[in-house]
Amino acid sequence: MRSDTQPSSSSRKKTPLKIWVLLSLIGALMFVGKWILSPLANVEPVSMLITVLAVVFGWRALASVYIYVFLEIAFFGLGVWNVMYLYVWAIFAAAVILLRRVASPTLYAVLAAFFGLFVGTLCSPVYFITTGFAGGVAWIISGIPYDIIHCVANFIFVFLAWKPLVKVLNKALKKAADISFNMIVVD
């Protein structure tokens, strides 16, 4: 084969860099979006953005998740919630990734709602370890009103934003000639 018909090594390296930059920027957007909405307890765009990224990018979405977590630690310091963020957001992303072949905003809205409802329980192992059994149970019970708010907010965010965001992201990826992903088609 002639050497001028093979892709150069530099063109192969540009595509992943574009994707990592995009995922990093979206991770920063997660942080900023959560900070802007912080006056509203447990209303955040992070779950919605993770849902969209996990559907479009699969496991690469974890890059955005951990950029977001890193920014939380960098700006607010290391705390118990950071330990929870290290695994809770990954569990949610994995659940979405397992269902990513289904193009249904309702499915993802329900999944995000369940995540919001049970996020306190998912976070509780850290409190069971640091404060004992009673502390873990108290954490779960005291968080129920906030988990309900999280549930409703996640459902609304994902239901309204999933389809347009997936379309925009897929359109942007199609314009990049050398990027090929298994894109979800949304009509």
C-alpha cells in the first residue's frame, strides 16, 4: 500500500484529543452548572449531563465525571462527599451505559429519577464507615426529603434536555469527519 493513502499518525492523535477536550469542558460545565444551581437543594444538571454523555460516548463519559469530581475537590476541599462522588456518579454512568442502545428520553428520565431517589442510600456506606450503623441510618432517613427533590429534578432535567442535547452532540460529532462513534439516532 502506498504511504500517502494511509492516515498519518498525527491525524489519528487529533481525534482523541478533541474528544478528551470536549469531555473535559463538559466536566467543567457540570461543576459550573451545579454551582449556579446550588441555592436549590439537590437540583443539579450533573445527572442529566452524565446521562447524555454516557449514551453518546459510553465509558469515555467517566472522563467528564472525574473532571467534575476533581473540580469539586479543588474548589471545596477534600471531604466525605468527595469519596461518595468517586463511586456514586460512576455507578449512575454505568447504569446508563448498559442501556445506551435505547433512544428513549422517558427511560433515561426514569433512571435518573431513581438515581436521585436512592442517591442518599448509595452514599450511605461512607457514613456507615465513618459514623457507625446509627449514623448511616440517620444519614439515609434525614436525606429522604432531599432525595425526593433530587428525584423530581432529575426526571424533569433529563426528560426535557436529553433529546435536544443528544441531537446537538451527535450533529457536532458528525461534522468532525474523522470521529466515528455508535451514535444514538434521535428523531
